[in-house]
Amino acid sequence: MTVPADPAMVAAARHVLAYLGVTVADLESDADVLISVPTVAEYLPRAIAAAGPGARRTYGTYWNRIPAGWGDRPLDRVAASDIEAMKQQMIATARSRRNSRNGRHAGEHVIAAARAFYFRAVADGLIDASASPAHRVAKLRRLPSTRRALTSHELEEINVVTRASGNDVVLDALLLRLHTEGACWRGDALALGLVDLNAANGLVRLTEKNGVVRWQPVSLDLAEHLQEHACVRRAVLPTDRLLRYRNGQPISSRRYDHLWKRIGERLPWAAAQGISTHWLRHTTRIWVERHFGYGVARAYADSPGSSTTTDIKGRPPRRR
């Protein structure tokens, strides 16, 4: 049953509208504009365009799947259960990798991707912060990392196998040495240019997460080999990439994938544990911490404000 409007209230409302210079017709004509919220598919390109390269690389797969599920719905018509359903689907269909946790990482990324998407929508004023369904879905608790420091014997085995196989042992050996001495991320090494090498002082300039730039010390011998490698493989301009194939083309992340696949085929223990380039960084960081203390280790291998040194574990196990 509809309750009739109070005539006094209606009269007061008309008086206010007249004072503002607004008519009832104006309100009716603008009603659609006032309540219009874009659909997920309409807004998604704007959110992706505003994201950084790291976010696009991490969340792109999940953002591209969103239109198939709820692309035709307005932003405020997606429920938390819709995101939960997508999370479960991605966990069930996640590809098995060496470092996979039964799809758990995929589930984490679904929630993080949805939150990043809705964070942008809230910032643009399209929905209220309390209306974000992504922030009503609990994030999965991060499991402890299985990564540890390699023993000296394990590191030696990896280097021996690398130097005894593959179609470019010089490049692969240089990669392992760079990551062992410099404790750098894979992306940092791929981005190194000729201008980023200071061979005279044994320094390489790393551009890390959040645009942090720092000069990382390496041995003079490694710096000399990096310079020779770049020169022989036709790096000429200061901006030319440092690490290159024999044909002079810069390497890509695929070189790392092939390297660790080959190592795993020859060292079953490495394949079983999912050893990767990041284990080398972890090994060096722990070695520095054990010999020179936590503060030096943090300055040596981490960007300011990073939390990665919090996962320093005990000494690596000894082989008998």
C-alpha cells in the first residue's frame, strides 16, 4: 500500500526546486544520467589502461576472463559470490607448474585482480567504497614459501650441469653467476643495458620494483666478463641490452625457462623442488645475512621498504 505524500512536504520540495531553478522535468530528464553506472565490460579497458605494466602482467589473464562472466552487468551488480565462483573455477583449472600449490596462487590472483579493478572504479567515483564486492571476499592466507638457500654442493652441481649442456653455455653460465653474485631479480637482469654496467668499479645498476634504482656491487671479474660479452655480441649504444644471444638479439625470459628445464632434466632433485633463479637470490641474501648481519643483507639485496628479508630461514642443510 502506497502512503500519499504529505502535501506540506511536497509544497516545501517545490519551493526548494524553484529556489534552485530546477523543474520536475529537469529531474526526470537527468534521472538516467544520475543513476547510470557502466557495465564491467565498458569500464574494464579504462581500468587496464590506468594499470602499470606489472599489474597488467600479473592480473591480465584474470581481467581478460571477467567479461565472459559478468561483463554485461553494471559495476554495482556484481556480487561477492560471483568473484568467489571465479576464484574456485581458476583454482580447479590452474595449470600445474613446478612451484604450483594446487591452484592456490591462481585463487589469490583472482581476488587481487578483482580488488585492483574495483579500487580503480571507487577512485573514479563510479561506485561507493562499501559497494565493492571484491573487498568483501577474504584473501587466501599466504602459505609459507618452500624456498630455501642452496647448499654449496647443490650450487656447484647446478653450475656444472649448466656448463656441460645447452646451446650457449657462455650465456647460461654468465646468467647464473650474475644472479648468484648480484642477488638480482630476473626482470632486473633482463632490463640491464650497456649504460648500467660500471666495469671499472664492479657495479651494475638495477631498476627494481616501484622504480627503485640502485647500484649493486659485483666482482671485478664478473663485470669484466659482462662487458666482454656485450661487446662480442654487438651491444653498441648505451641503451642496448647487456645480455644477448649469439646472433646479437637481447635475451628474453624464455632463456631462463629453457635453462631451468634443462637443469631439472639432469638434476631430478632440482626439478622436484622447483629450483629457479629466485633461489639463487635467496641463497646469496642468506649468505650475506649470516656473514655480515641483517642490515647489510637488506641493503645488499632489497629495495627500501621491501619485506622480502623477513623470510630468511635457518642455515641450509648439510649434505652427508
